[in-house]
Amino acid sequence: MADADKQQNGNLPYFDTSRPSIARTYDYLLGGKDNFAVDRTFGDRFINELPGSPVIAHDNRGALIRAVREIVTNTRVRQFIDLGSGLPTADNVHQVAQRYAPDAKVVYVDNDPIVLAHGRALLAENDNTTVIQADLREPKAIIEHPDTLRLVDFSLPVGVIFSATLHHVNDDEDPAAIVRFWSDRIASGSHVFISHFRSENDPRSQELEQVLQGSLGRGRWRTDDQILALFGDGFTIQEPGLVPAVEWRNDDAPDDLTDYQRLIAAVLAVKD
Ligand SMILES: C[S@@+](CC[C@H](N)C(=O)[O-])C[C@H]1O[C@@H](n2cnc3c(N)ncnc32)[C@H](O)[C@@H]1O
């Protein structure tokens, strides 16, 4: 998209190319092309300070793919709400879910306009999938959105995905209240997946938090207890609990993890 850095096509939503975007920087870390110079500069700064950043992004993505596969193959969940879905990449949630259950329905939500632009193109011929531009900190607007109401039957279990998103919600924005909003409205047997920056008392996590807060105004590395507390009451944590993302139900996980790989964790819980 380099040529588009200075150009805004009148048919596309406006993208602010003067500041890095989380979605575009993450795309850059994953090796994607849907990013601007400002995102690459920010991503490179991140890689300089945390050379394992691309590994963290890939580990996170791998855990998400395994979680969706596990949910669809082991349970009767056939509908997903992916909050902070990011730009389309390889093996998106609907592709993984529909591979095992062609009737699976997916509502993607992201507040970055570039996700909506690319998502619409990807999903043009998929009636069971939609992408909504909305802020996950305002869940009422998401649950009342006509596309959510069209695709999701809240009397049946749902898969709610917070993959690498709640660490972009600051403490004073009450991320636990966002999870609680959904847990109060989903049926028993619903699955909630969270992946999250994990501090593990590693001082680098505090330095990186300052980088993210300084550039984006958001980004929190939380302890394992703080991440688990996001679920609140009424959930049963599934095996293997909260673990580094690369280890989450991964038969091919390496025996020895790098320190970086310990800085992103994944966990799946079922509503009682
Ligand atoms: C690190 S990416 C993760 C993408 C994807 N969930 C994954 O795990 O591969 C975080 C995504 O969350 C989105 N995001 C961050 N804060 C958000 C908010 N308040 N509302 C909606 N989306 C948000 C960003 O735009 C970005 O696309």
C-alpha cells in the first residue's frame, strides 16, 4: 500500500496516516501489506525494543486459530463475535470456523476503518459473516447492531473472542466490565477466548507499555491474575489454563520458549 500513503481514494474511508494504527502495525508485524509508513516506523521501533514482536504476533494468531478450531470441533458453538478482529490475514476466524462447520456465523468488530474496508471486500459473498466498525468499549452498540441481530442467536452458545484486544483497553476504561457485558448476555456453554500481553514481572513489559502508551495512548501488560480476573464470576477456565499463547493446545509447541514468547498468553473459558 506504499503508493497509497499520500493518496486517499475518494471511495475509501478516511485513514489517518499521520499516526500509527494498532490494526495496521499488527498487520506489519505479521508480514502483511496493509500498512502505511507511519505504522512501519512504529512497528520497527517496537521490533528494536522487543525483537520478539513478530513472534508474539504470530504466536497470538496461532492460538486464536487453534481456539476457533477447538471450539467448533469440540462443542456446538456455531456463532462467533470477534471483538477487535484486525485486518484480514491468513486463516481468519470465519475461514477456520467454516472449514469445520460451513454454517458457522461470524461477526467481526473493529474500530479501525481499514478493517471495514478490507473486510467488506473479503466477505462480499459470505452471507454468514459480517464486519462492523464499532468500538469494543461500547458493547451495547455492537449487540444492538442489525448485523449482530441478524447473525447471532443469543439463546444459543456463542464464541466471544478478545484476541489481543483487551490489553488495548486501559484500566480506567474497565476491561472487566466489557467482558461482563457479554457474559451477562450469552447462553450457558458459550466460550470466551482471551489472549493478552502478559507482564510476568519482566521489566521489558513495563518499558514497552511506556512505548505503547506514549504512541497510542493505550497498551497494558497485565499479570496472570489480572488477566484471569477479567472473566469475573460464572466461568470455568478450560485446560490448560492461562499459558503462553504458543503453548495453548499446541502439539507443536517448542520445548523451550524465548522470553518474548512468555509475554503473550491465551486462555479459554466456558460460561457455566
Ligand atoms: C493486535 S490486533 C489483534 C487482531 C486480531 N484479534 C488477532 O488477534 O489477530 C488488535 C485489534 O484490535 C482493534 N482494537 C483496538 N482497540 C479497539 C477498540 N476499542 N474497539 C474495536 N477494536 C479495537 C485494533 O484496531 C486491532 O485491529
